[in-house]
Amino acid sequence: MAKDTMKCGSFQAFSSCSQNREKAEEFGNTLFIMELKSAFTADLRELSEYPNEEEELITPGVCFSVKKVEFNRKTNKHVIYLEVFQNSW
């Protein structure tokens, strides 16, 4: 998918994310950096026990295309750049 930017995948369930990169890097070994083309997220800060995580939910069915994939040897993390959009089918 990374080589063909016309292909897209989709989130099939609610997906948690954060606007706070530093906080997001505390979890797992893969970081997705998303460029949102439209607003289809729910901001959970007002409802969260941890508002400093700046958590948002991406709704199911939202599509994405992979723009770039990198591996950071310094942090030992994969960094995947996505363009996220609502499918118009």
C-alpha cells in the first residue's frame, strides 16, 4: 500500500489517537502520523480521566492511504504517515 498511494484502507472499528505526539510515543513501537482531510473524530478530553493525553476517536469506516513509511533507529519505532479521509463512494 505504501508504494501505491491510490489504494486505501479503512478503520473498521473506533480507533484511539492523540494530538499529543509526545504522549502517543509512550505507547507501542509504531507511530501513525495522520493528516486529516475532514473532521470525523470525537474529542474526548472533556470526558477523559487523562485530558493531557488529548485523546480523540476516529470513527469506523474512515479511509486512509499510506504516504510514507520510515524506521527511526534512534527511537526503534516505525513511523507511518497517513492521509485520512471520508470515502465518497
